[in-house]
Amino acid sequence: MTEASRSRRTLVLVDARALSPRVRSLELRTRDGSPVVYEAGQWVNLYPLHEGTPIRRSYSIARAPDPAVADRIEIAVTRVLGGPASEALHALPIGAEIEMDGPFGVFTRTEAQRAAPAIFVGTGTGVTPLRAMIQDEARRGGDGPPLVLLFGCRTEDDLLYRAEWEALAARWPRFRFIPTLSRPSESWTGLRGHVTVWYEPIAAELAGAHVYAAGLSRMVDEIRRISKERLGWDRKRIHTERYD
Ligand SMILES: Cc1cc2nc3c(=O)[nH]c(=O)nc-3n(C[C@H](O)[C@H](O)[C@H](O)COP(=O)(O)OP(=O)(O)OC[C@H]3O[C@@H](n4cnc5c(N)ncnc54)[C@H](O)[C@@H]3O)c2cc1C
């Protein structure tokens, strides 16, 4: 942990947009212009105000480090009904200030892991640290082992960054985007059901792969169990981030 990550800094909300009916993307800049130094996959603590008191909650940084916007981070927040922090972050106006510390976390990729195939498994905003990791790989570019994103949501409207995933898969043969919906419309032609239904057959095709799973514990724990018990993977190949 560096000195900068231990101390609190003030961020300013400079941009925001709805990614889906329940998810708001927030672009935050350091007030003093200092860079936020992080690795793809890490998270920060934010301190939104609830009834005048700051409350601490963690949020994954949703994009790869980019020197062009070194003083900024992007996050995506799911609105939890009655959730004090997520509701405050959904209501935060442009120009408002918020405290942050971090970045923290070991949900990141080493050079050795980069040399192996990867399956990224996310549900809801659990896809955001995976987006940072995949963008990081895309920026490095070129050939390499396959990268597969298995992304689970309820409906088409909940498929965060859908156009981006589809464009990346179309131009970069290394990358495959596999969405699965638990409550799709009738016209949906993709996979149906939870990520835990599809994970085993897809992962079994990826010899020597590492898995990166992020989201709520119920899904993450099941992915860990399938990887160990059904696929026989060593725990060193299983990387997880739990949101609850
Ligand atoms: C390492 C880490 C990274 C995280 N990154 C993100 C992120 O990038 N985006 C994000 O929206 N949240 C993220 N979270 C969750 C976040 O910290 C808060 O728990 C969430 O915003 C709810 O806070 P609240 O005060 O609104 O609700 P609370 O009253 O604290 O309710 C918490 C409950 O909300 C549910 N919940 C928490 N997160 C989610 C979610 N993303 N989707 C659906 N239900 C949820 C869980 O059941 C949890 O028990 C992360 C958590 C951790 C530990």
C-alpha cells in the first residue's frame, strides 16, 4: 500500500451517464490534479454522505489505466433499493465533491497469467474490473491466448457496455463475448440462464486457463466450486472479487 492510497483525497464528479436503468457510470477527477495510480482490476473506497455522515463503500475502477486521463477514475454503480451509498451516488450532481482512498486490491493479472488463456466471469457491475483487465489487454494488442468474457444479466437492457464488447470481439479475434440472460425478451437469440450454467462447458474448452470472477458472492462462490470440483483447477488459477 502506498502513502497516496492510505490518505484520503477529494474527487470531483465531472461526468455521469446511465448505462442501464439501474446502473450509473461516474467519471471522477482528483480535485488537486494528482494522478490515481492503479492496476486494472483494483478498487477504491468512496465516502458518499448519508444523512450528513460519510459512509465507506468500495467500487471497482471500470477502465484500464490511461495516461491521457491519469487524474480520473471511472466507476459504475448499481442502484440497490434502500442502499444508502448507491442511492447517494446515483443522486450526486455534476461538480459535487466526494472523498476517496485507495486504490486497493489484488484482483489483478500478473505477466505469467497473461501468458495463459483467460475466462472472465461477471454479473451486473461485477463486469467493471473485468472491463479494465480486458481493455488493458486490448491496448497491449496483438496475438496471444484466448480471452473470453462470460457476462450474466437479467435482460438486454442490463448488458453494460454491450456495443463496446461487440465491437471489440468483431475486430480482435482473441476476444470472445458471451452474454447470458436470465430474463431475456422473446427475440433474444443468445444464451439463457445464469453464468453458472454455462461456465463449466466453456471453461473446459480453455486448456490451462485462469478464471477471473467478480460480482455477488453467490455467483463467485459457485464459480470457484465448479472450477475446483468439476474442472479440477488448482486454486492458483482461480481469481475472485466479491461485492457483498
Ligand atoms: C471490492 C468491492 C468492489 C465493489 N465494486 C462495486 C462496483 O464496481 N459497483 C457497485 O455497484 N458495487 C460495488 N461494490 C458494492 C458496493 O461497495 C456497495 O456494497 C453497494 O454500492 C451497496 O451499497 P449501499 O450502501 O447502497 O447498500 P447496502 O445497504 O450496503 O446494501 C448492501 C447489499 O447490497 C447488495 N449489493 C451490493 N453491491 C451490489 C451490486 N453491485 N449489485 C447488486 N446488489 C448489490 C448486496 O446484497 C449487499 O449485501 C463493491 C464491493 C466490494 C467489496
